[in-house]
Amino acid sequence: MLAALGEERMSEFAAQVPLGRVARPDEIAEAVGFLASAGAAYITGAVLPVDGGLAMAGRPTSLWQKGVVVRDQPAPRDGSMTKEQVSE
């Protein structure tokens, strides 16, 4: 999904992240792996932000809340996405 943003827009987005970059796929996979592991067996209904500190900085944690354009379509302000907008 992020590849659709283009280099300029991606740099703008990364600049908003307190860590100064977007997450690597392996960083997201580690969080998913933990939540799928026995170590997270008692965790239910929780949100685990893997956002480089966006939530702590008071910034939108969703690209859609930020109004990012995906596949040349403006993102809806209510956070909803169509299948075409999120598919690769």
C-alpha cells in the first residue's frame, strides 16, 4: 500500500513519524507474531499500535485519517476504505 504513495509523499509521511521512518515489514511481522503466540494468550480486544510513536505524538495513526491518496483515489475522512483502495 505504501508503495502507491510515491517517494515524495512517503518522505512527507515518514517525517511525521517520531522515529523518522516508516516500519519495516519485519517489524510489523514481529508484532503480529507476538499476538499470535502463546505469550499473548490472555490478551483480548487490545490494540497494539505499531506506528513508530505517531499515537504518542498526537498524530493520526492511520494513513486514511491523514487523507493519504491510495491508488489515485482520495481516502475517505471517516477511515473506511473500499476493497479496491486497499488491495495491491
